[in-house]
Amino acid sequence: MEQKDKALKLLMQKTDPVYEKYRSNAALVDCMLNDWNEKLKSGEVYITNGSRSIKHETNFNAYLEKYFGFRKAYAKLRIVYRFPFGIVVKVLKPFIKLFEHTGSPLLYNLYCVLKMDSFTSK
């Protein structure tokens, strides 16, 4: 965990997959929340799960929301592309579904860029 001003950022959580059925991930989160409980209650700090990759999808955010009371916090995403990448993104945007389930790592990376671009509010 990393603290910057009032924000506590979860950096990495690793457990042995063999013990996940015993709720080892829940134990780690619960221990961390108990350690910071008083400061959380008083509003001195808040906990963020940080940013997450579009490329590697997990259900960890939904897990934190469901079992530990975390909530989503939204921000405006602004992307500025260097020339000519912005043009390429605009041209390929209508074809995003074609790249979603591709076996090519290059095309899947392109899909991820197009997906992130769809999150921007223009």
C-alpha cells in the first residue's frame, strides 16, 4: 500500500491460488481495512484500488464493491494522440468489434486503445 496525501492506494495483492478457496484475498483486504478503520471513519484517508488495465480483465473491483463497501469513482478521461495516431483511431473506431476477439496481440492492443478511447467524453 502506498500513501499519498489522503489517498491510500492498493498496489498489489498476491495469494497462493491454492488458498483462494479459503478466502485469503478477503482476509488480506479485511486486515488492511481494520488497520485503517479509525482514519477511514474520520475521513482522514480514503482507499483507492488505483487504475486498472483494460487489457487484463478481472472481477476484483466488483468483489471489493460487493463484499467491502467500495464504490466507483469516476473521472474524465482525456486522451491526446500524436499525429497520425489520432486519425488512425478515428478511422478504426467503427470497427472496434472486429478486433475484440482476435488472436493477434497487435490487433488486441489496438482493440484496447479503441476501447479506452470510447471512455472519453468528447
